[in-house]
Amino acid sequence: MRNQKPPFEITNQMIDYVAETAELVGKLSAVASLSANPMLRRSNRIRTIHGSLAIEQNTLSLDQVTAVLNGKHILAPPKDIAEVKNAYEIYERLDELDPYSVDDLLTAHSIMTRNLVKESGVFRTRPVGVVDDEGHVLHFGTLPQYVPDLVMELLDWAKTSAVHMLIRSCVFHYELELIHPFADGNGRMGRLWHTLLLSKWNPAFAWLPVESIIHDRQQEYYDAINASNDAGESTVFIEFMLSAIKASLMDAINTSDEMSDGRMDKATLRWNKIQEYLKTHDYIMNADVRELCGVSAATANRILAKLDAEGLLAKFRQKSHWAYKPC
């Protein structure tokens, strides 16, 4: 068994990253627009899921992931499609999870790996070696009899530590990978829990696709894990992850700036009006959108078709007309 505090050093580089990230979070006007703009939120959520699963050799492209989550049928391995649906379900329930609860960790794993692995929602019962995507052994996971106590110890440290949450969440991510508590899905769970911890520090992180930045820098991610394994402490990994978090914030700010022109404001305004209407009506039709938004029938059709394609509304027949209801 290890000591209560996981081994790592706080470096000047980390302190710089934390200060820069805190400043970027302060600048992130997207916090408000993310909560008010479900299209941008959904786009980021899809990028998150695609990035996290692609790291684990899921073959679906970003367009295919989008299609699956919009209820479309695609030609792809059933396992890969199931991974997407499972991951989306648990990310959608992020705000229900307690990041310090072992029960919630196991529940999240059971959803993430549902119908995909035998030991779903439980700690592994066998020894395991951790390999990278080229088959190189990175390290041997903790012996299974020690796993439950070590995970609970790690969760307790994450809850009680005075270290800044930006650093604390990185330490947790690395240590969970090191323990390797599950038969499968450890990488996905580490990244999910990292996002969960960050979202408790600032809610914007629930919608920031840090996972897609990691996917873009996948080799660096593995290299940082390897370097930390060799050093016996997570310092290198923390520095890498803080750089990825900073990059995801900068990306979000740039996206927010690009989308803050009149066109996006108009789209958001229209969607807000439609949402308000649907609070008191079971469905909405073309004529309703024309009246609400002051647009032509053709424009109303385009608005509704776009919201249907993005999975925000579902199209159905209402007598002889098309109608749309919330998904």
C-alpha cells in the first residue's frame, strides 16, 4: 500500500499553467453562451466523446459519432457504436455524479462499459499489464486485492487535499491509470473523472472537450504517462495535462469569438424562443416558427430541419403535417 499523498512535485511550470488557466477561465465568455447555446454544447460533447474513444482505437469518425447520437444508422462495428452510446449517456449524467464517491465511480464504469466487458461496474479480479497502442508494456497494474482500498484512498485524497483542483484532477487521472482498477475502460474512466473533477471547480469544464485535445496529442499523452511511470511520480504527466487544459480553453474562447457574430446570435435567439414555446406546448410546427421568429415558411423549414439534424428536436407526423418535439 502507498502513502496517503500520491508522489508529485509542484513546479514553476505548473504554477504558470494554473495562473494562465485561471485567467482564461475568467475570460471565457463561453461559460454563459455554453449554457444558453445547446448547439455549441452538443458539438463540444460530441468532440469529447469522439476524442476519448478514438484514443482507445474506436474507429468511428467525428461525423459517424454525430450520426449515431442523432439516431442515424451507420455501417460500423457494433462494439464501436455501443461505446459511443454508452459514453454519451454517462457524460450526459455528469452533473449527477459525486467525484469522491466510489459507488458513483463504479456506476459510471457500468454505464461506460455496458454490454462490452464481463467485469462491468466492478473492480477487476485479475492481475493486468498495461500496454500502449503499439503493444509495449507500460507497467503492471496494482494487484487486484489492493485495488478497492487504493481507489478509496485516492478518492479521499482528492476530496481533502488543499492542492489546487487543476493540479489535483491531473494527479487523480494519473493515479487511477496507475492503479488500473478495471478490467477494461480505465483510460475512458480516467478522462471522464478528470473532466468531472474540473467541472466541480468550474462548470464550464463539463462542456470543454479536453479529451479531443488529448487525442490530437495522443503520443505526447502516452509519453507523459511513460515518463511519469519511469520517475515514480506524476509531475511530467501533470505538466502535460495542464498544457492540454490550457489549449482546450484557448480553443473554446476562439470558437466563442467566431460564433459571437450576428448569425450565431440570431440562431441562439430563435432556439431560445422555440424552447420557451415548447415549455407550454407538446410540439411546434412550421406556422408556429414563422410567427415566433418572423420568418418565411422556407426559413422556418430550414430552422426546424437544422434542429432535427442536430438532435435537439425530433420530427414526427401530426395528422397531415410535420411537427417537432424536444428530444
